[in-house]
Amino acid sequence: MHQTFEAGLGINLLHANQAGADHNRAHFDEWGITCLNIMSSPGAGKTVLLEKTIAALNDELKIAVIEGDMTTELDAERLRQYGVPVIAINTGRSCHLDSKMVAGGIHQLEGQYEPKEFDLVLVENVGNLVCPAEFEVGEHFKVALLSVTEGEDKPLKYPIMFQEADCLLITKIDLAPYLDIDIDRIAGNVRQMNPHVAIAPVSAKTGEGLDIWFDWVRQVVNRQQRSLALASVSK
Amino acid sequence: MHETDMTKALILTVKDWWESQPERPQISCIRLTVGEFTCVEPVSLQFAFEVQSRNTFLQGVRLAIDEIPLIAFCDRCQEEYRPEIGLRYACPQCESPMENIRSGRELKIEKIEYAVGV
């Protein structure tokens, strides 16, 4: 005789990744670091954006990069030229970074540097519009890039990443005159599902719009540091 | 293929539960709820589960996936609506953006059905 039973679990499928992400975030908070998770499809311009960002903000913020989007060391080498630590994570054939991989990067940072000296960690995710959106890595803010060459409808077709983004950069706008594309429509499509997202159309090539992005970064780092300071006072 | 990673997480979670049961019961079915507004494709999940459970304590176990529709609530109209994934997310009546998601983001191991001999 067999009797049938049910055990209610009610556990999120991603709970292990989520717990790892919370753990990573606790490390960042302890060190006073703001972490941005930078996501886009391949070729939207993440690495060049990081180059410009580091070049512009290196004097005022101490920056480190955790580099997941690499088939070779080429991207990491490009960024190291700017004199910031670049921790390259071997993602293998993985289609996204997960919190465990980033934890490995954080431990390297901790082993080789004094983590409390850093203000900002930029995590460059694997180029992919689908998977990275479901796997938090311990970031405080999510940044999504969409290049004008990808088309206006991508946010509607791949909504999760755009719905969760805190900041959207519409990249390669220097190409817009050669394309049949409406930048306001891209922004409108994202706002349909994420009305509070900060949006900046930018061109890393001409520099247009980058100041808005740099200001956004300064602002979130500042806000994060103030809220951590407040939290430590109230303890 | 992030479904592969999710299946790995699923199997580990169920294994933890199973090992915590003194009788090591025969599991017959694992029930998941998967929201429509997630990056998870149920067919891929089924396939990954079939492959990864082979020759394990979960071989032959049924994976039942309940899909949950995306339902949003429009604060202005005070009404629920079903956004058309891939096409439009704003409220069909007043064009307000989708802000309040009522369902569709679930990714949950709901329950395990198992048999115990008596």
C-alpha cells in the first residue's frame, strides 16, 4: 500500500542565486562600494562605455571593473590601460553572470586590493538581452544599453531587462541619421513598462549625452554613500 | 540556455528536501509555477529536467509546470488588464504605463508529491 502526500515548498527557483547576490551586496555595503550591473545585447557598446566612463570619472571616484563579457582577455586589456583593476571572470560558455561568479571576482578584489578604497564597481555582464535580467549579481543598480541599430521594438520583445533597469542608455546615436529610427519611440517603449527609468541617449564616439550618464553615476554613488553613512550612524 | 542552470538549482533544492526526509520517499511529481513575464521557457525547462534527472533519484519524476499569466493593475482605471507581451504593456484604456504587476513574475517550486509505503 502506498499513500500519497504533498510537501509544500514555496521556494523561489532562483533562491540560491538571490542569496548569493544579497551576500555580495552586503560586502559592497560594508566597503562603501556602489555596484552597477551593466547589461545589453552583444555589441551594444558596453566596453567602450566603460572606457569613457573610467576616463571621465577616474580622478574623482576609485573604480574597479568585474569583466564578464569576454571571449578573450582583449576587453579586459582595453580597460586596464586606464589604470583601474579589471577582474576578468571566466564565464566559459555561460550566457550570463551569476552571483557565484561575481563572488569569485569580489574575493579577488579583496585579496589583491584594499576594497574599502573603492567607490564604484562596474560589472560588465555577458552580452545577452534575455538571461542576465533574471540573475542578480549583488548590484545596487541595473544599467541597460540598447543601441539604435537594434531597433525600436527590442524593449517590447525582450521586456524583462528593460523593465528592471534603473538607467537606460540608448547608444550609438551618432548613427541615428543613417537609420530609420525614432529615439523617442525607443524611450516610449521602455517607459510603457518602466516609467521611472532614467534615460540618456548617448554616443561614445562623439561624446554626445555622456555627461548626463556621468552625472547619473555620480548621483547614485553619492546617494549610496550617504545612505550607508546614515545606516552606520543609526546602528 | 539559462533553463539549464535553473534546472540544476531545482534539482539541488529538491535533493535537499529529499535528504531531509528520513524515509527517502518516492517522489512522483514536482509542481512549479512559472510566470509568463519571466525569461523562462517551460518547454526548455521540461527538456533540461528530463536530461538532468536521468540516472538520479528523480528519474521519471513528472515535472508539472503551471503557467501564470501576466496581469497588471492600472491605478488610474482601478482595473486589472492583460498586457500583450511583445507588443504593448501600457493600459489599453488610458495608456498609463505598466507599474503594478499582479502576477506573471513567479518562478517557484510550489510542492512535491510523493508516496510512502504503509
